Amino acid sequence: MKLMVVGGGGREHTIIKKLKENPAVTELYALPGNGGIAADATCVPIGAKEIDRIAAFAKEHAIDYAVVAPDDPLVLGCVDALEAIGVKCFGPRANAAIIEGSKVFSKNLMKKYGIPTAAYETFDDMDAALKYLESAPIPTVIKADGLALGKGVVIAQTLQEAKDAVISMMQDKKFGASGERIVIEEFLEGPEVSVLAFTDGKCLKPMVSSMDHKRAGDGDTGLNTGGMGTVAPNPYYTERIADECMQRIFLPTVAAMNAEGRTFKGCLYFGLMLTKDGPRVIEYNCRFGDPETQVVLPLMESDLLTVMRAVTDETLADTEVKFRDGHACCVVMASEGYPVAYEKGFALDIPAAVHDKVYVAGAKLDADGTLRTDGGRVLGCTAVADTLPDAIKAAYDIVAQVHFDNAYYRHDIGARALRAPEG
């Protein structure tokens, strides 16, 4: 089979490595991929948002199956375009990807169908938003409506911070058109949980849960990032909570999208907060999370391609989705200064002994074959072990073997999970 994966980050590298385990895969392309992915797939210099060029490449190369991984091409209709020329895909069509593409849509969906989430108001007028804040509870959460590389959310601890966030989004256009509408919502407290789930629009099968670490600095300090590391499973996500989420959140979401004529097929990501009043949805994503994928897929025992094709063919109910017992930890190595300003172009040394445990997010290949840093988040080092302490130690052992100038990483990935109460 000829496969094509759209995207070029650590998530895509993880998906590609997992897809390669299927012996039926004869050719594997990444559009655009990156310098590290080039070791595992043929990289093609076509951007993930160049929908027409992606479709033309798939047709010219007789691609049998495509995986559209990032949010932008999904929201822009990449799956629709590929299906229109007869290419089977993993990922939702544009009318379903709106569940991530518009926070206003997703909040209104939850309200309409009684899916538990934070109380909220939506605004497309800045003055009205600023006036609302005068009487809103503080802290509060400000969200840009559209896609913003995972950074369009501000947790404001003071009224002034909240007002500054509104002004930066709506007046200063910090996130472009994504901030023309905003959501101001109730601040929730409790452990956060990420749950990715396969769904074919009829059946939903969750993957193992995970815990992301969004803040740039140790002790959950500093700016929000795309994610500095993850562990799986999340110890706060007990079997009882999982059952409650399935009945009150997961299945009702699939049913709600069907009722709206927006059947969702692909990976549906649930960002959850476990509050004292029960689990609440913080956000939906229309795709695999990054860097959650880097700990979830290494624990997957079932064949990924088989499961993805079952989603496409709507036969997920008859397909096993199995994960091994044990734990995984991913430590992201970033460029010093991320997520604001950082230098690029430093040579990367990834020893052959750990190549299979390193997922490259931001790197390029020189003409002479030298791999160099080319992004804020450069790579993720992932280890799997029987216990969480062993997985954390093994991940940091990999970090110690990988070298590039200007490297930065958190030293406490998994520490919060280790403090979780038993059961």
C-alpha cells in the first residue's frame, strides 16, 4: 500500500513510525515532513495547507490511503478534497472539523446537547466583552474562537490581564482572524486529562489517557506552549471517571455531531477537567494531540493502519483497539527561548541506539545530510516501562544522549502524576 501522511511535526513522526509496523505498507510519503521524518518516510515539499497540491500529489502517485493529521488542513477541507478524487482518508471532513475550528461552535454544541462544560459567553464586539469582564468572576479564561497553534487561550488571574487578553485578540489581532470572535468562560479547577478516541461516527473507542505539561518552565511556570511533555496513562483518570465520561461526554458528543449533520470520523480529542462537580470538557480537537500522540501510540498494541481503515470504512465496532499495560513518558526538547524567540540551525546528534524512541518535530536536513534544529519544539524523547517512575527515568536517559546547542527542556515531566492519590 502507498500511504501519505499530511503534516510535519512530532505527532506526524509518531504516526509514521507506527504505520510502518504494518508489513502491507510499501511506500510512505510525508507532506511536508521534516528532516527527522526523512529517516522514516519520503518527504515531499508540499505544505499541509496546500490542499490542491496535496490532492494533485495523491492522484499522481496513486496513493491508496491518506492520514491528515494537523488541524489546519482538516478545517480547510483536505479530507473532502482527497475523498473527491477517490482517495480514502483518516480524518474528519471540514464540516466536522469545525468542532475544533470554532470554539464558539463547540461551546454552543455542548450547551445545546447538555454536555458538561464551563459556563461561558461569546463576543464579536470588543467593547461588549470588556464591559462583561467588569462583573465576571476572576480568574477567568479568554479563548480565541479559531485555530491559534494551541496558544489562543489565556487564563487571566486579574481583571487587567483579562482586558489585555481581549484587546490583544480582538483589537491587536494577535491571532489574526481567529480572534475576531472570542469566548469568555468560567475558570475551572482540578486535574486536566487528555483522552484521544477513535470514532467512525457510530462507535467510539478511547485510547489510553494522558497528561500534558503546557507551561514552559519547571513547576508549571512560564508561558503556555504547545506542550513540553506528556505521560500516559493519566493516574487521575480512574475507571469510574472513564465510565462517566463515556456516558456523559464521549457518546453524547458523537450523537450531537450526527444530529447536526456533521458526522465525525477520525480521532476526536477530549480535553477534560476533573472538577469537584465531575468531569467537564475544556476543549475538543479534531485530531491526534501533540505531544499526547508521542505517549499514546507507543502503548498501542493493535495495528494503527488497521484501526484507521476501520474508522474510514465504519467497521470500528468489529475491530480490536488494544493498549499494553504499562506507562509512557515523553520529554520535549525545545530551543532556548521557546515559545517566544529562539535561534535555529544547530546540528542535532541523535544516537542510533535511541532513534526509534525520538520523534522529531522541528528539524531540517542540510545538503550534506546534517540534521539541524528548525523550530521551537525540536523533538520528543519517549520511553515505555512497566511503572511510571521507570518510564520517566528512561525518557530522561534518552534526553541525556541527544545533543544540540541551545537545548531546553523541563526537568519535572511526570512529577505531578507521581503525586496523584492511589485509585
